[in-house]
Amino acid sequence: MVTRKASSTTIQQKHRRIVKEIEKKYGKVIDLERSPFVLVEIIREFRHRFDDDGGGGGGGVSPSSIAGSGPPDPPEPPEPPEPPEVEGVLTRMLLTMQKDIKELSRKLDKIAATKTR
């Protein structure tokens, strides 16, 4: 029983060291909304460190059962940015055209006024 407690303490210390490494590389706070694939990257980079713990109780799938499945799939590419709203773009274009037409109209009025004098 003493060896089990010592083994558990050693494992906890190992886990703390791994967490400190992750904090050092990725920071203490990970914004999964902003960069969701950071979690996948962390798991891929550090999962092998947890495999050497000497056994179960941690849940999940044992390394031997996933060994035959091959390497993990690459992460999904990020979603393309949303196109601008068509209505907003059209409204801005119409306003710009309206302004240009008013300016041309003023210039034409000015030219016409100078020719009629």
C-alpha cells in the first residue's frame, strides 16, 4: 500500500510538471472560442507523457487499443470568413452613387449657368 501511495504522488508530480510545461507554452488561459485547435495540439503533443503512468483509473482508451488505428486525422481547416452582408454593401454603394450624382448635378448646373450668361 505504501508503494501505491508513493506511485500516486509521483504521478501527480509528473502531471503538475506537464501542466506547467503547457502553461509555459500556451499560457494559463486558453481561449477555445478564438483558437479551438489549440486543445487538439496540446493533446497531440503531450498525450504520450500520460501513457507512461502505469495504468488505468484515468478513463479513456488505452494506448494499445488505438495503436492499430493509425495517426490521428489532421485538424479541420478554419472556417472562411463570412462574406459581408449584401444589403450593407449595396446600401453603401447606392449612397456613394447618390452622392456622386448630386455632385455631378451641381457641376452641370454650374456649367449651364455660366453658358447662359
